[in-house]
Amino acid sequence: MTESTAGLAAKSGTRVAGVLAPARLMVSPATWLALLHLFAGLLIGLVTFAVVVTGLVAGTGLLPIFGLGILIFMSVIWFSGQLARAERARYELLLAERITPPPAGDPGQGWTRIRRAASRPAVWKQLTYALVRLPFSAAQAAVLIASWSGGLALLALPAYNTALPGGAAHLGQVRLAGAWAVALAAVTGLALLLSAPMLTRALAIADAAAGRLLLGTARRDEGTAR
């Protein structure tokens, strides 16, 4: 094989690898672990948002009953700390992202414990994480559903378009009838589906960055989001 032939073969192999890269990402375990992580965040966010908001509202309302209101606030702080610990483990398990926990420090006793907890930035970051987990994950889920489910639905449209009510799919006021319209929808669906794994990984990287900021020291430790 001459040098020019070898060069052409190498270039051809590079182009083929580039074309197949989205397909490899789609079947990669790391992509599906990232997808699982992102949707799990939505379920976790539903629970944590309800618990923390209920605790904060109840604690505020019961502040006149001094001891009870403070007790509820401290319970919310304890809950957010346990959530942070569980979430750091989830990041490491599903994204291979090890988040260094903030220094614990001496919690103290009695009033000192309350004062130190209220003055620690890590405590407020953990509370913030518990509150923003739901809206953050809801936005991520909306993007993922649009890319994965929307792409699959459009790609398969030629197979079921005529069986839909009215004889064709409708996107708002646009009726997808005719071979060209259906073919364009299918190509769009294929593009969405091929970009979905990269979008999933990008969202997982952004989620890991938020986790480091609110649950740890905001410094990337051993391991990275896959």
C-alpha cells in the first residue's frame, strides 16, 4: 500500500468514525446512566421540595412558639444535610463524579450549635440545593423528553402518519401530509435522536457542576461526569 493510499484510508476511517460517533454515544452505558441520573433528580426533587418548603413554612409559622419553630428549622437543616450526603453518593454512582464534602467543623451544643449551623455557608448551599433540585430537574426533563421522545416520534412518523385522526399529524396549524412533509419530519426526528445523547451528557455535566457548587467545595475531585 502506497503512502497516498494509506493516507486516503486513514481519512476515510476518520470520516466513518465521525459518522458513527452519535450512534456509539446512543448505545453507551454512560449515556443511559446520565439519563437515569437526570430523571432520578426529578423524583428526588419532588420529595425534597415538598419536605423543605413544608418545614420552612411550618417553622416560620411556629416561631412564636419559640422552641417548636427552632426545632423544625433544625430538622430541615438536618434533612438537607442527609440529602446532600445521599446526593453526593448518587453523583458518584451514576456519573462517576466524586464531590468533596465541605469541612464539617465542630457543631457545638445548644445555642452554639444553632448559631454555627445558621452561619455556615455549606448549610445554606444544601438548603438551596434541596429547593432548586425540582425546578432544575423539571427543566432538564422537558429538554430530554423533547429530544428523545420527540425525535423518536418524528422518525417513526412515516409508519403511522396516515392512521392518525384526520389522516395526518398536526404541528400546531401545520398538517404533515404528503411525502415531502413526512420525509422532512422523519429527517428532523433522526437529527433530534442523534443529538439526544450529546445533549444528555451536556445536561449531566451541567448538573454535576451544580452539584459541586452546592453540595461540595465547588472543586472537581477524582472522576468526571461520563
